[in-house]
Amino acid sequence: MKHKNKNNETTQNIVNNVKHDLLQQNALYTIIAIFFGFVVGGIFLWSAGFNPFEAYAKLFSSVFSRPKYLIWSVIYATPLIFTGLSVAFSYKMGVFNIGAEGQFVVGSLAALCVGILVDMPPVLHAIFCILAAFAAGMIWSFLVAVLRVRFGINEVLSFIMFNWIAFYLSNYIVNTETIHKVGGGEASKDIRESARILLPQSVQNILQNDKANYGFFLAIIAAVAIWFILSKTTLGYRVMAVGLNPHAAKYGGINSNKTMYIAMSLSGALAALGGAVQLMGNSMRISQFAGQEGFGFQGITVALIASSNPIGCIFAGLFYGAMKYGGSKLNLIDAPTEVIDIIMGTIVLFIAISHVFRYLITKRLQKKEDK
Amino acid sequence: MQELIKNLGLIINATLVATPPLLYAALGSTFSERSGVVNIGIEGMMTIGAFVGAAVAHFTSNAWLAFLCGGLVGALFGLIHAIVCVSFGADQTISGTAINFLAPGVAIFVCKALFEQSSDTPPLDTAQKLPKLFNGVFEVGSFWNNVLNTYVATYLAFVAVAVVWFIFYKTRFGMRLRAVGEHPKACETQGINVFRIRYIAVIASGFLAGLGGAYVTLCTVSQFRPAVIVGQGFIAIAAVIFGKFTPQGAMRACLLFGLCNGLKVLLGSSNVISPNLISMIPYVVTIITLVLFVGKSRVPAASGKPYLKQR
């Protein structure tokens, strides 16, 4: 009898442990946040006189009803996976890369200049463009790292400044004589055919999408590479050590300044790759900006949803990409597309306070167990 | 000479018109920064302030009411920021980023819902806009008319600097506010309610940012468009750093950045220097000053750090 009781107790313990594990998982709180995001978005839709369920059904069907649409969602997701990775990687080191926006812009600018001004054979040209973007993003972010390490300037401030410098730099370059399209309104010329990374015509025909490109594969490669760097290399170990406790890392013999330089440069390069891929696979030109395009800021959301996990960034990016694409179809039922921004902003807010939910839920569970 | 004086007048006027939105927002940012809460949501708060200002003016034709409402809706988003950052101790930069999604999203959403799918509000008549001071006092086109004949709200922005300065340095609340931004724990042992002071500061920052946004639509642009606020909020943040976190310093910085804008307006048509390059100046200048005067612009010690109540 006693024995049986003990057995029961162990099962109970296991159940509790599983419960606790689940409650420690970030994914649970992310799902709660996403749920609240849709609730708040629904409230806005409802108060504007739309049926939220109908709108969400439209959102869903615009993404999933045809393979062509799904491919569009993937195309929308690709740059966001890159910026998400960029933010996630630097966040592992305790640096909040709010500058992904600017790095994205300089990346696409570098790719644009090489894509228009240089004449090269097809595959080589695209590779060259990507390398140019990589270098541009690295330098852009490296400068901010220098400002932080050498001059002690808070990186969030310099990132914001650099975002706007990149913004106006882009508008400046787009309007220069060599880059600007003659009589083309407010946009640059298109990049040369050889610099594009579109899938072969035959594959595009199967996918029924003439903008299907290699970008997504590059994004997956980048995500796996970042995962590998973080979990299997010394650099990754150093990055995480600095992120968890900079003083302890320093005491343990890690050169935190050097780590900062390398990791922030790499983070900038990732965001810049996003810009290159967006240009070379989808937009083909840069238009004069009226306002910030937001790829970098959306990357912050992607990284937060993914809890800074590189592989998670792929799925979080796909989620955001689908929302963006589906959201752009909401105007078919006259519902404002901006409900997506409201949903995403709410998700970010709720992820930011997820520790509160964690606390409340675990406390409640504790009380139950104590009884 | 005549031409030169006239141009000078125009530049001063363009500066005076461009400065107030930055100034209102910068005063807001000073409030929350000095209390120890980073608020990068200023840009979003300005955007929704700009929308509400334009919408209320369109429906009521009462520009002052619209101006106030713009401030109030900014304060509402300030309240959200305060709840998330002060009560729940969330990361202030993340919360600010969320507000920069939310507030413009809500603004354009409501705009489209109210104005038949249009993301712009209908243009305001002169009567629906905020009034100008010294209207018709000076001869049209004269130097003094160019310089002084500007909006009442422009002058109010400079009055606000004096008011904020007074609050900061001459009242008990201001002293506490500054102390809370430096060492919240010490303040709490002195019986100061850190949470309450930070709440007031962050809500005030939202209110002022909202006023800055409403100024843009009610004075200069006369309608709301999605790109009506492009970076003014961030320039305001830069101005606060540049001005060493004091209201009077922020004012000087805003005047300098406003001058950049004045030059842009004037030189924009002449093709001498690209307006895009002039637009970069505030940001570049801020970085350079930070580099040159390391340590001079001291960030409030507790800035950006969530404070949890001691038990």
C-alpha cells in the first residue's frame, strides 16, 4: 500500500516537472503574446465595423489558398529572416540591434551600385553584389561597435543615428545622375539581369510566380550558419558568455571588445544581406524613401518571436512574411492593412512583459500544488 | 543687401517653423530620460498626435482643442509605455519599438476607417489651423513679417522650455524627478514614490510628443499623411543627448537642427546642395559631438534600467 502511494507520487512529480518545463519554455509565452495580438487587432477591426473573423479568414486564405500565394509569403519573409537573424545574433551578446534598418539599407545600396555600375557574367555578378552588401553592412555596424567600445557611446543611440544617415544616403544616391532612372519618377535604374537571383523560368512557371528567387535558400543557409556559430564554435561561446555576463566573461579571459567587434560586424552583415536579397530577388530597384521601410524593425519582432533562436527565426520570419502578404490583401474587403502593424506591435509588447505571465502562472501553479 | 536681409528673414522663419515639433518632442524626451526611462517611442507618439490633431480639427474646426487632443493621445501611449516599462519592468527599448509599430499603425488604421480608405486626412482650411501671432501687423514680405509672423504654438514651444526648466530646477517635483533618474533606490529610502514620478514623467513625455506631432499637421503640413512624421522624433532624441539632457540645452540643439531644416527648405530648390545631405546633418552632428565630448553629455545613471520596488 505504501509502495503504491510512492509510485503515485513519482508520477505526480513527473507530471509536475513536465508542466514546469512547459511553463519555462519561451514558446508558450510567445503563443500567448500572438493570441493577444490577434485579440487586440480583432477589437480594432470590430470597432471599425468589420467582422474580425471574416477579416482573419481573408488573411488566412490569401496566404494558403494557392501555391502562388504561399510563394509570395516566402518572398516577403526572406528579408525578414535575415534581419531577424541579425537582431537575434547580436541580442545573444546583449546588444540590441535597432540599427538593422540602416544596415539593411546600406546593404541594398551596395548591391544596387554594384548591380548597376559593374558589368559581369551572371552568377559571378550576383555573388559580387552579395559580397558588396555583406561588406557594407559589416562596416556600418562596425562603426557603431567602435563608437561603443572606444568612446563608450550607447549603441542604441548610434544605431538610431546611423539608421537615418543610411536613409538619407540612400535617397541621395538614388537621385544621383548615374543611378537615377531617366524619366523613371523617384526610383533608381533596375539592376542588370546578371545580378538578379531569380529562379530559372521553368521553376517559376511551376510555382506560378515570376519573383520566386534563391533568397529563401540563402536565408536558410544563413540561419543554419548562425546556429552553428552560436552552438559549435568558440566565437559563439564567447558571444553568449559576453551576453550572459560581460564581467564574468572578461574574468574568464575572453576579450570582450574583440568579440563585440566581430559579432556586431557579423550582425550588420546579416541585415545587409537581407537588403541585398530583397533588391536582387524582388524589388530590382530602390525607390526614394518617404519613410523608413521597416524591414529592420520587423526583424526585431521576428527575433523576439523566435526568442533569438536562429532556426526559430526562419519560422518567425515566415509568420511575419505571411502576415505581411496576407495583410496586403485585406484591402480587398476594405479593411485597413495597418491592422497587421497593430497586431505585431501588440505581440512585441506582450513578449516584452512575458516574464509577468511567467510569474503569474508559475505562482498560481505553486499555490495549487501547496494545497 | 535688401535681398540678403530678406533671405535671412526667410531662413529665420523656416527655422522657427521647423523647430517647435522637435522642441516639444525633445522636452518630452528630456522628461522621461531624466526620470530614468528611455523613450524611443517618441516618433510613434508624434505620429498619432499628428493624426488626432488633424482629425479633430477636421471634425470640430477647433484647432486648439485639436492641439490638446493630439497631446492627450500621445499621453495615452505614454501611459502604455509607463505600464509596460515602469510597472512590469520590461526592456524600455523593446517597448519603445513596439510603440513605434502600434501608434502609427493605429493612426493610419483609424484614418482609413474614418476617411473612406484614405491614409490622408482631408486638407485643413486656414481657419481650421492654429492661428498666427502678429498676423497683419507687419507689411507682407517685410523682414519682420517673415521673422515674427509665425504660429502662436511656435512661441508656446519656447514658453514650454521655460516652464520645463522651472519644473526641473525650481520645484520639489523636479528635484525628485532628477534624483529618480540617477539613483532610484536611494530615492525610495527617502520615501519618494519612484513609480509615481516615473509614471508622471513618461506620460508627460507622451503628451509633449503628441503636441509636437499635432503641431506639424495643425501648422505646417495642414493634413495627416503616413510620412508626415519622418524622423522628427528621433531628431528630438538626438537633440536631448546633444543638449546634455537639459531643457535649455535641448532647445539650443533643436534650434540648430531646425536651422538645418530651414536651409533645406531654402536650398532645396536651388540644387546647390542636395537636401538629402542637409537632412543628415542632425544625425552626423550628434555622433560627432558624442565622440568629441565624451563624458560631457552624461546620461542619467539609471536611464534604461528597469526599477523593481524593493520589498
